[in-house]
Amino acid sequence: MANESFRSDLLYRINGFQIDLAPLRDRPEDIEPLARHLLADVGGTPSPELEPAALDALRAYSWPGNVRQLKNCLERAVILSNNGRITVAELPPEVVRPVAPAAFVGPSSQPGAAADYNAGPGSFASGAVSSPTSLRDVERQQILSALEQTGWHRGKTAEILGISPSTLYRRLRDYNLERRNG
């Protein structure tokens, strides 16, 4: 309203009353019922089951995108799930292994001073690598898995992965996955 891009009369029509709701990160007890409801909505019948470890990962994540981010996460997990079970393998990496923001490392800092940036609850110890696979290999596998789930429909695959179609096409070219047999 201040910059006159929104009409004041419209604001007063939609602003009948205000509901204050704490962000999802402040309500971890709501994660499980919300997840089950969203799975019933997006997962079909019968809805996929959340394994305890996956539920623990959902509860531990801070959800900066609130319920919308939780829904997107579960939609992705449903598509990637096998046998109607959602494990931590189907959850996005940022949910499974949240990383604390790295501190600024200035020019006077010693090399390796920020090596412990991700140590903390729910993360791996510094220097520990969970798998010998490279990030590039993990990304390629995620793309392949999503492509298989969608029958190689690139638009749906990009949506599942949460990337733009142009980014997906670029990744397909980079990983030489332009054809089904790639």
C-alpha cells in the first residue's frame, strides 16, 4: 500500500482477521501429522509409509520454507520411493544432512580453520565422508532416478528435482544423459 502498488480497499477486504502461526521449525510436534496428511494427499492410495529414520530427519530439519517446503520434499520422496516406503534415501540431502552456514573465512584466517563448519547435531564429524561417491555421481544418480520415475518426462523430472527445465537440460548434456540408454 505504501508504494501504491496494492489498493487499500482490497487489503481491507482480505484482512478480516489475522492468524498468527509459529513457523514449522518452532513446532516439531506438528511435523509427523502434517507429513502423514500431505502423504495421503500426494501419495495416492495407499499412501507411502515413512520409515522412523526418515521421520526423525524430517523432525530435525529447520524447514525455512515451512509447510510448502515440507510438501515439496514429500512429493519428491513419493516419486523416488520404492515399495511404498519412504526412507532417508528419498529425502533431499539438505533435509538428511543439514549444514550449518559456514563462517566467513577472511584472508588472515589459517587454512582449514573452517573445517568444522558442519559439525554439530545431525551432521557428520568434520572430515568424515559418508560415501566414496562424488557429489557429481550423486547428482547424476538423482537425475537418473527421477527420469526413471517419470518415464523420462523432462518437465516432470525438473519439477520433482526442484530445478528449472533449462538446468535439467544442461545437466543431461553434462552427464551425457540425453537418451534413455545414456
